[in-house]
Amino acid sequence: MHWMRCALGAAGMAIAAASLPAAAQDNYPNHAIRLIAPQAPGGGVDLIGRILADRLGKVLGQPVVIDNIAGAGGAIATETAAHAPADGYTLEIGYVATHATNPAVKKVPYDPVKDFSPIGMIGGTPNLLIVRSSLPVKTVKEFVAYARAHAGDMNYGTSGKGTLNHLVMEQFKAAANFPSLSVPYRSIGQAFIDLMGGQVMSIFPGLAAGMPHVRSGAARPLAVTGAKRHPILPDVPTFKELGYEDFEGLTWYGIVGPAKLPQPIITKLNTEINKILAQPDFKEKLSAEALDTMPMSPDQFGKYISAEVAHWTKVARANKIQLTD
């Protein structure tokens, strides 16, 4: 009898233990959520994260707290997120650097696909090919012709080797068959200073970063990436219009969690995020940063990340871009 009572007690404990995860999922969230931003405060990732976190916390009934972890191009933060418990209380703002370009050009301490649960896309902004205003070109065709005629003098600024603005320019150089020397800077802001000073001829920044210099007249826009023209620059053509395929790359931001995140938690978060993305005033906030909302299901977002890694890995290999640190 004692043996039977012990066995029944053990069985009851096992059943109770097995039901805990389901109960926890039903009550999710019941305390604060940590949202890791792989960038120092003040950057684009931090800004987008704080805009979303405020609204997401309100609809979930628990605070969503931004945790800025900078360093190693986002690798430290992303490794931290990958190793967090898969309970929905540690999430990350995964973006084009952490989940596409960095893994394409260097060894990172995580797998951008296998180590994460895709939750939902937030939005993206196209990249913009700009030249300094004194350069005697007004179209992409004229720019390519000028670059070929001045092969020894062409250069362009980037925010660092292996960044999106570096890879997309290398892709363009290969597609249009013209030379241009890459000049890496510690930030895109420093590259703009030298563009205006005449030290570099062109940059391929995100639209949000490039617009102040376009508006000031210091830089001239020639073309944008993406599937369609951007409403901020309706007269600037897309690369696709000009005959260049596979130039739909964006600076994008989304929410990911550790691998094996329970499906009910993923579904709940995705549903609430997509509701927020549909709010007109939220769209306006992102639009002010030149970002378009891009609602996706978790499956769609996962496929998007995989496609991005494959695309930028192909570009990096074709142009022999491989970093050792």
C-alpha cells in the first residue's frame, strides 16, 4: 500500500509538472518581458524597439523592457538572446545586420535560423544610392558611365566592412561592371561628413539616414532598393525599373525569440504585433523614420530571414568579402 501511494504520488507530481508549461503559456505573460536591442541607445534599432515595446507592453498587460547590449556588431546581444530560456520572457529585435549580413560575411557565435524562433516582422526601409551634389551625374546610367571613365578615382563610403550599405554597393558594382574603392568608416555619419567634404563620391545608406542630406542639397539621390518607389522620393526610380534584378534589399527589423519557443506564445505575440502594425498612428510613427510596416506570420518571417542570409552570403562570396573578426 505504501508503495502504491508513493507511485500514485509520483505519478500525480509528474502530471502536475507536465501541466506547468501549458499553464504558464495560458497565463503568458505574467511578468515583465526583456527585449534585447543589439545596439547602443539612440540608434535605429533602439528607436524602433522602444516604439514597439511601449505599445506591446500595454496590450500584453506587462512591461516590455528594452535591454541595450552593444558590441561585436550585435553578435554579443544575439548570442545572449539565443541562449536565453525559451519561455517568452527574453526576446530580441533581430534585424538585417544580426540575422542576415553579419552571418553572411563572418563567423558569428549563433545560427541566425536554427537558434531562433521567428515571431514577427516590424518593418523596413530601402537603401538609397546617393552621390555628392558636385558629381556631374543625375542618373544611374550617367553614374555608371562616369565610374567607368574615371576608374582610378572612384570610391564610396560605408559604415563598415560587411554592413548592408557595403554589400549592396558591391552587388551594384558587380551588376553594372564598374570599379569603386570601398572606404569603411566607424559609422555612416562619418561617411556623410567625408561625402560632403569631397573625400568620397557616393554612399548607399538606408533611406532614413540619407534623407537629411538629400533635403539639404548636399547629396543627390539616384535610385532606391525595394519593390516599388518610396513615397518620400516619388521621382527616384527603383533599381528594378532600371533593369537591375535582386535589388530589393531593405534595412529591416523584426522580433525573434530563442529556438523552441512554445507555439502558443509565438502566436500570441505575432497576433498582437500585427495588430499594432495596423494602427494608423503607429504606421505614421514608423513612416516618420522612413520605415514601412511589414506584417508577416511567423512562418513568413522565418522564410524571409533564411532568404536574406542566403542572398547576402551569395553576394559576399561573389565579391570575396569575408571578415575574420
